[in-house]
Amino acid sequence: MTRRESLARARATRRSRARARHDATRARARATIDRARARPMGSLTCARANGVAIGRRWATRDGRASVARAGKGEDVRARIEALRAENERLKAEVLGLKGDKVRSSAEGGVSPARTVEALAMDAERATTTTAAPAEAEPAAEPVVATAFLGDLPSAYEGESEYGAAAKAAAVRAEAEKEEAAEAEAEAPAEAPNTAMFAEELPERPTPQVTTKRAPVEKTEKPMNIVFVSSEVGPWSKTGGLGDVCGALPQALVERGHRVMVIAPRYQNGTKSDALYDGALDTCTKANVGCFGGLQEVGFFHQIKHGVDYVFVDHPSFHRKGSLYGDSFGVYGDNQFRFTLLAHAACEAPLILPFEGCGGHYGQDVVFVANDWHAGLVPVLVASKYRPHGVYKQARTICAIHNIFHQGVEPSTTFPNLGVPNEWYGALEYQYPQHMRAHALDEGRVVNILKGAIATSDRVLTVSKGYAYEITTPEGGKGMEGLLLSRANRLDGIANGIDMDEWNPEADPDCAAPFSVTDLSGKLECKRALQKELGLPQRDDVPMMGFIGRLDWQKGPDLLQQALHDMMREDVQVVMLGSGLPELEDFMRWAESTYKDKFRGWVGFSVPMAHRITAGCDILLMPSRFEPCGLNQLYAMRYGTLPIAHATGGLKDTITPHNPFGDANKVLAGTADMEKGEGVGTGWLFKDMNSDALMWAIRSACDVYRTDKKFWKAMQTQAMTQDLSWDNAAKKWEQVFEWSKVDPPHCG
Ligand code: ADP
């Protein structure tokens, strides 16, 4: 049988299987629809396909109230029939709308005024969505677009007719994808291996550089610096770590240092893979000894803004899902993946030739090991290299961006790490009695961050406040004792921001440019955001935003607690984030309950983050702890005043509202901040409860409504701060120099 025949046969088999699956799903969908029709209304149902929310249906609170009343004596069946008729009417109304346009709530519609096309475009721009929007089911099922992006909990699927329809659409899309893949396989010469790049490239325009910055002071002692990190923006980013490792190295290069950043080369089969197109294979391989053998890793290299970005290549970094996990949870082999990264990073300065662009970095380097993912670097330098005379001049800095994550695995995994046996003690950690599982559990683990703190030459965190907090039992997460013992080598430096990426004067994602001297564009951004979200377009209402991971650290549950109080105020709230399913559901519920005031966007969307930062008046950051926090810095640059919990970096970077400040002087640029003439740049609340949050919100709204001049003065003070990396880079450089003065801490 020829290759073409065998391909044809395989294709036919796959098609018939896909068709069978499709038919079965349609049958299930029909059955679900019939069951749903036979059921009284009373719940919110929604569904999505391939990243785009495609359906949602409400039985209103009126509906529920009606059923309850009916139970008290009316004819229940008649009420149910009435509700069903009302539902049919709503469906017909929605279907009657042309071009998939959904009526705005102002017109009495049931969902935000957004179009399916707009959602599809947003989905394409959202960095984490992986597949193209699936086609919606035929018109028999009404499709109501919502502002949501992100996965629904599976409990919704199958329960809803839309869920079943979405599944059918997904099956069809899958079958089409298979066909496309086969077509590619048949014509390898024209489209070689395009499966990983099947989607369009990201279309985010490059920000223009308009900010005039003071010339950067050059260092007198240029160093070779090697950042090792699990993420680096824009190639890979899930939070602030990616931002820092993307921007700080550039600021250090501007000061005259030679800087390399080493991170994994992630490939997940989506359009984001194309970000690595500019990185070329160095054809240099390293065989690193760990996990019971020699593992071969490759290195890709790209120079950007003078920084050498090196991407470590290994099949374990190529998989669908995000950097650290997928819908099934955190990857089980993260210890393996980041052990590889650390070993590869230790080899890179010695083996990468960088011919024609400076040559080897050599042994006289400063390693910056960011978080636990790079935490083995100081351990390896101390245990594997220095005892053999290598990296004697090198110094290692352990940079803690979040002490919550420590890279903890059972102690039996120690032999896998490729660290000499006699160094077990450096990584060993024993949980206190109350954290052990049972009487025989000794609580012994290997803790990679602990190893990094113990063996590095200096420890750095991302704000002074956090540097103190991690030496306390409340903030140290078990590391406080060790950190206290190293307190004389522990510093905190607040992050800066990328002034080109976050520049209100030239932000390609925003509706209009603005600056501290002309804030009219900010109002346009607010109007555009309200329009995009389908909120009433009002200039006078304070608009508040939240951007961040939906988890315990960031405190979205505090917003949940305070929601009803917040909604009693004349405000608008928009939340952007993804994370815990129950909090994603809360956002969906809040939007359906407070249609004129609340919008929730489940997902990760950098353009949306820019638009919220520019369009809102207030940014909410109720983080329980915050090593530094970047969103409040971005917000202040955009004249959006933060309301934040007084913790860590938030406390360090936000100047609290000072009602005694002199607005006139601040506006004229003559205020003496030392004398207390400053007006502040935001609000800080001390207690982590909804009363404290509401106090800050009411205070902010009061100033917003009643004292426009004071508000503008606060915006001016916020926007004129020096938030650039130049300042921070100088301080980092100082710590590197100090580390060189001292002898190595270990090894
Ligand atoms: P952390 O690193 O703890 O997550 P930071 O405030 O230091 O928090 O940094 C968060 C970064 O991630 C910011 O650049 C923020 O804009 C971005 N971010 C967080 N959540 C989202 C989201 N859902 N969509 C887009 N960007 C997000």
C-alpha cells in the first residue's frame, strides 16, 4: 500500500469515528435540551467553547420569587408554565437580534452590549486562550454573548443545553482540526511542521517609545550578570516575576553591565510559541547529571535591547498548558524541569561561546537565582563547582519574589537533584509538628528555596517592607528563622516598571493617549472601557478595577465579602483575573446580579489589563501579602489611584491620602513632601476585612465626587513619581558590589 493510500485510509477511519462521536454528542445534547425544557427555571446556566463564552441563560430573581410565592398556595404548574413562556419570549427576543448583536442592559437586554465578533477578537488577544472560537450551535438554541473568558467548571457542562451544544461544536472543530492536520501531513513540502504554529501570531502592536528619560548614569564597575528565572516577559509570563526578569536586565545593560537571562524555551502549541522565533539555536548542548542519568539540553539565543536572552530547550518544556500546570493541576515533574534549568544555567556562562558578541561570560559572574525554580543555582555553585575551583570569583544572589512557593518535595527525591550527598543538610527542611500528617510522619522534605537562602551569598526581595515581613512567623512561611540568621545579608528593593510598555502617552491598547499635563484622554479611555463592557456610560461615576490572580494572596475574596456594600454605592467595578473556580464563579454571579455596576472578565488578557488600568479611576489591591506588586505602580503611572491593603510592597510604594496636603502646591510642582505638603497617591487600609476596605472606598469616592482639584493633585503626585527601573537597577548593582566585597558564603 502506498503512503498516500495509507494516509487516505487513516483519514477515512478518523472521519467516520469523529462523525460517530459527533452524532452521539448531538443525541446527548438533544436529550439534555429535552430534560432542561421539562425542568422549571431557576438557575443560571452558561457554557463556552474553546475559550469563548457562547451561552448563558437566566431565570431572574423575579422568577425565583414567583416560584416561591406559588408554593404558598397558587397553582404551581400555572406559574411554571408562565415562566416557561417568559423564557421562550426572552429566547425569541435574543434570536431576533441581527448579526449576533446582544442588547445592552440599558435597552433592557440580558447581557453586556458586546458582540460575538468582539469576543472572538478578544479571545484571540487573550494570551492564554489556545484555540480558535468554535462555531455556535444552530439558531434553535439562543446564544447570548457575555463578557467572560475562561473555563467553566465542568459541573456546568451537560447540565445546560448550551454546554451540550458547545461540546458538539467542539467535537466538530476537533474533526476539522484533524482534517487540517492530515492535509498538512500530505503536503510536507509546502507547509513543513506547521501544527505548532497553526494559529495566527499575536497581534499586539509594539508600544512606541516616547518617554524622555534622564540619561542613565554608567557604572564604574561593569559586571557579568546572569539572571536565572522560570519566566521572562514577553516570552513567558504569569505574573510579576516575568515582568521583572524582562525589564530589570535591560536597565542593568543601560548602566553598562553585560547581562544574560536564562529561562526555559516553552512551547505549548499555541500562537505564543512564535515569540521564540527570534531566538536561534546555538547548536551547543549540555549533558547535565540529574534524575539518574545525563539529560541533554539545548540553548537558543536572542539579543534584545543589549541583553542576551538564553532559552533552555528540553522536551519537558514543550507541552500544552501553562508554565507550571494545566487544568489537571500543577505538573508532577516540575522538580525535574527546574532542576534541568538550574544545571543548564550553571553551565551556560562556561560553554556558550557567543561568538561575535562578547565571547564566553566565563566564571566571574553574578548569578541571580529568582524564586525556587532557580533555587538550585546557588546550591550547585557552592556544592558542585566551587569545591573544584570553578566559580571561585562568582557570587550568587537569591531573589525572592514570593516566599509562598518554595519547591518542596519528599526528601526521597534528593538524589535526583544532582547535588553531592554531603549537601543534603542544605536542602533539608522539617515541618513543625502541627503541619505533619500523622504520628509517624517526620515532616522531612527537600525545600529548594531553603537551599538557596542557605547557600547564596546574599538574599534580595522586592521591597523593604517584604524583606522585614519574611523574617516574621506570619510572613516567613517557615523560612523566618533562617532568614533572621542571615538578616545582615538580606535586603529589599522595590521593583520599577517598564516605562515603554506602560506608557499612557503611547499605549496601543488604549482608546486615547494622555499625560499628567492633559488628562482628557483618560476620560476617553474610561468611556471606551464602559462601552466595551456594556456599562452605563457615565463620567461622574467612580470606576474601580481589580487585576490579578484569583487566589488567597490577592484577596479577591475580600471584594466578594464587600460586594453588597460596594454595590450600594454609586460605583462601577470591573474585575479581570483567573484562578480559583469558586472566585471565577463569583465574578459571573456578581455580573449577573449587578448588571449595571459590575463586570467580571475571567482570563488572562494583557490588552484588557492595559485598558482597565487606563480607564478606571481607582485600582483595588486587597492583597493579604504582596512582595512588591506591579499593578499599583502601573496604575499610578496612569493616574489611577490605588486602594490597597497596607502590606509589603504596597505599603512601600503607595503614599497614603493626606487630607492636610496642599493640592495647589502639588499641582504647581512646588510641594515639599518632607514637610507633609504632599496629598498622597492612594489609600491604604490596615485590617484585612471588608469594613476597612469599605472605609477606604468611601473615602476615595468622597474625594472623587466632592473635591476634583484634590483628586487631580493626587493623580499628579502619582503620575510624576519616578517609577522607572533606573533607580531600582542602581540599588541592585549596589548589592552585587557588596556581594563581591565579601568572600563566598559557602563552598
Ligand atoms: P504577582 O506576580 O504576584 O502575580 P504582580 O502584581 O507583581 O503580582 O504582577 C502581576 C502581573 O501580572 C502584572 O503585570 C499584571 O498586570 C499581570 N496580570 C495578572 N493577572 C492578569 C490577568 N488576568 N490578565 C492580564 N494581566 C494580568
